[in-house]
Amino acid sequence: MQIPIEITLRDIPHSDAVEARIREKIAKLDHFHERIMSCRVTVESPQQRKHQGKLYSVHIDLKVPGGGELVVSRVQDEDIYVAIRDAFNAAMRQLEDYVRRQRGDVKTHDVPTSGT
């Protein structure tokens, strides 16, 4: 990775275990596509509910060569580790699709001409 990783925890006390899990997941992404330019991860718990469990949301912003930006958001769960896992699984799927498009493995259709 060319630019250092940015991990932000909002409305959550700092946890070394959560940060270590995020770095582990980023290392897997970096192993899959070595030219990731930057990665920003935000974990937050926006609501303050008293009767139900807290929902944790994870947002991931990846920048890849060629002007590509992959964004994963709206991944929420009551367990912070499940939310992180689901967010990084979604990021991996988007990264796989991006790599396929860059290699030319995805078939593109010609736009039919219309008009008279």
C-alpha cells in the first residue's frame, strides 16, 4: 500500500483488538491486489439506544490505480467484528470485480446505433 492506512473509531472507545482485526483484513485485501493506493476505514456507533443493542457501522474507502475508488458503506450489525467482516467481504467482492474489468475479463457490449 502506498499511503498509510487510516482507521477512525467514532463514538467507540479505542480498542487494540478491533484495530488489529481491521489491519488483518486490510492485509488480505493488499495481498489480493498489491497496488491499492490508500485505505480509509471508519467504524462508528451513531445511535444511543437504551433498550436495544448498539449497531456498529463500518465504512471503507479504497483508492486503486486508474482513478478507481471503491466505497463500502451501510454495513451494520450488533457485533462489531461481524460488521467488520461483512464490510471487508463486500470490499473484496468490489475489488475482484474491479480487477476483472481492468484485465478485460468482463465482456462489454457495443452500444447499438439508433436513429434514422
